[in-house]
Amino acid sequence: MNSNRKKILVAMSGGVDSSVAASILLNEGHDVAGATMRTWASDRCASKNTKACCGITGVEDAREVADRLGIRYWVLNFEKEFKRHVVDPFASEYLKGRTPNPCISCNEHIKFRLFLTRAREMGYDFIATGHYAELHLDQGRNSYFISEGVDPGKDQTYVLFPLDQEVLSHLFLPLGKYSKKEIRKMAESLKLPVWNKPDSQEICFIPNHDHGEFLKKEYLNEESEPGVIRNREGKILGRHEGYFHYTRGQRRGLGVSHSERLYVVDTHPAQNEVIVGAKEDVLNRSCLVTKINWFLKPEREGPFYAEVKIRSQHKKSRALIQRRDDQSADIEFSDPQEAITCGQAAVFYDGKRVLGGGWIEKLL
């Protein structure tokens, strides 16, 4: 009998990554089952967003893979929790003029913590996902941490920073040691029906990528007041159909003719105004980060240097981190960063290791 055999519930989206994750764990001798999380109302998701994990196509694909692998499979309804912890905060932040990251909120509250709770209720001690990252235990600090995997093009460590130690200690991330190309080859060799299925790049509850229209329909009853677009000197350059259609650093879709390329510098919800400027107007060096979750908390007091990401596709950049307390810190970058945005995450790295991360509260 395999003494290392674990009972693992795999979060299966119907995509190639989670499908191969289940196969890898099964081949390692674990007791594996799969489950898909339905996170958005079926009457909206099933017909309008079939590519997302909550869509009917995702469920059908995941069930077919589970049948192919010979494992048990369930669909778990997390709609109420998803709306409360992800969709409502997303809308609230946008309407305050901030730019939230719903995928990170979903990872923190739904895809890992709630999923682990439900897995335990079903008799499974561990969970697994198809994220591209590696999980390690720092023996000296007795602390789990996440690091980048072998495929830099698929690294997903940025969106995993809020996971707590309880979740990490009951988690498997089997894909970190593989490249995406290798995963597709494995899926093809296993004759999994999703081996060439394209990756989803969209917010699951906004399939058309238009967050402004989503907010109008779901939270503003289709009513929104038009407003003005001003430059930093106060001159009116154009009009808009709602400040919540815009985010800091945006340069497309402004609808303003100008002699130079314009970027959104700020939005003023109370005045329903959008402020635009030149590229240098969205460059900043410092910000306050709050609600920090540490994987590897610095052992010494005082400021320290690390590499910091301010968006998932942003390059890491050297910065000085000055802690105010355990959950907040001032971040000062060595080089100016484009469009540091309130509501987004800042994640701290030491090489490939994730030290921790938090939420950008304000610019300094």
C-alpha cells in the first residue's frame, strides 16, 4: 500500500491544464476525484460564456475528461458565495474609481478556501488545481510558499499571493514542473478530448470584456450619466458615457482627438469625470500596499529590496519595501512604473520565490 497516497479533489474547469493535473496525480497513485465550480448564474453563464469554467461547455468537457480518467466527478454550486466575495466587490471597487482584480479575489475566497472546505465535507483531505506554479515548504520557518514554475510564459504566481498557510498545507500544484507545451503533449497522448482546447483569457462573468456595460446592466439598471473628459489643466477634451468605463493607464477607446497619445490618469466618480494626460503623467515610483499576506516574512526589521509585480503581465521591477506593520508597506520602485493602479495587487519576489503580496491602496 502506498503510504503517501492522498485523497485529492481536483478543481476541473474543463480545460487542458486541470485535466492533466488530475491525470498526473492519478498516475502518482493518489485517490483522485474532480469537481467543477459553478460560480455564476446558469441562465447568464451557460448560454453567454460557454468557454468559462462555469459555462455548460466547461462542465461537459470536465465530465468527459473525468470519465476518460475513470474518476468520480461533481459540479459544486458556489454562485451565492461567488457573487458575495467576487462580483459585488468588483462592482463596488469599479464604481469607486478603482480597478479590482476579480480573479485574485476568486482564488482567495472561492477556488481554494471554499473549495477546500467543500472537499473536506466530501471526505477529501487535499485539493489540487491546474495553476502553473510550484509549492514548497521552508523548513526553517515552517512556512509554505509558492514559486514560479519552469514555464515563464505561463507563470501564475501573481494571482496566488492571498492563499493562507492552511490552504497551502492542503494543496497540490502538479503543473509547475512542466511547460504548457509538455502539458498539451501529455493531454494528446492520453487522448483527452480537451488537449487542443484554447485557453480562456476573459473574466468569467464578463465574456465580452466590457466591464462598463456589465456594471450598467447589473448594478446601475442601465442608467448612467454622461460626463466630461478633461486634461490635467481642466480643459474639456470630450465626453464619455460613464467614468466606470475607464481605468488608469488606459489609452484605447477614449474617443478624443489630440495631437499626442492620451492616457487615463484618473477618474473622479463624484464628479463623473475622466482625467487624461501624456504617458509621463501615468508614471509613478511609489505606492502604499495593504492587506499583505506573507509567505516568507522578512526576519529582520527595516526596509529591504525585492522585485515587485504590479500586474500579472507586468515585468518584475526592483523596489524598496518599507513595512509600516505586518499587513502594510510603502513600496518605492528604483525605476518609474507605468500606471500603478489602486485596486490591483503588488506581489513581492525574491528570485522565483514569492515572499508575499497585497493590494495597492494609494499612490504616494
